[in-house]
Amino acid sequence: MKISFIKEPGGVFRAATDHDFEKTTKFKTGELYEADIKLTRNPKFLRKVMVFFRFCYSHWDGNKVHEYCSETEQLERFRKDLTILAGFYVQTVRIDGSIRTEAESLAFSSMSEERFQECYSALINAAMKHIFKTYDENTFNQLRSFF
């Protein structure tokens, strides 16, 4: 399980997003857990990107499918699909000859900061094209606030 944390004063680690917080509820108080800690992107920018994904997800017409899977799983799939639509993906050929398309990882270790900035800009363009086909001025202003 992968969870992003932010270090706060006093050595306390806090879940970086609501999505990550939900994952921590599976841990039992008083139990010992081991973690492999890695430095990631600027946490403020990472939060901004996650808020962007959640904003887009909340406007997506297909977000009413929770009877088939959890909102957390659906949001994760949405994030990957929007990343693919933005043009940041890897394709491989399966044994049966079909093409598998997977979203590139946005992790600090997987993508340079410059490439991440390009990806972020492309994500906004993909959202405008595929999610916000028709929108009002308020929605447009909210999208612009993510720049």
C-alpha cells in the first residue's frame, strides 16, 4: 500500500490527502508498521494536482458508478484515464497481441520536474476537452485557478 504523508512539527506524519487518510484507517493503533520513505514533489503542488483531479472528477458524468466499485477506486481510475488522455502514457503489447495503455506515474522518481510541469499543463487541456465540454464562467474560473 502506498500512502503520501507530510511531516509536521514534532516529528508527526499526517496523511497528505483525504484519499491517503482513508487508507490509514486500516491500520490498528499501537501496532508497529514499517515504511520506506521517499521524498516526493513539492507537497503544496501535489495537493494542488490532487484537488484538480477531484474537481474534474466531481464534474465527470460517469462518477455515479459507485455501486460497482468504491469512490476511491473510481477516482484512481479517473486520474489514470485523464493522464492517458493528456498524452502521458506507456503502451505495451500483450501476449494476445492487444495493446495495453497505462498512465505514466506522476511520482517524483518516475518523472522529472520539467516533464511533470508539461504533464500538468496537458492535464488541464485534456480536462477542458473531455470533461468540461460545456461549462459556465464560474467553472472556467475554477479551472484557471489551478494554473
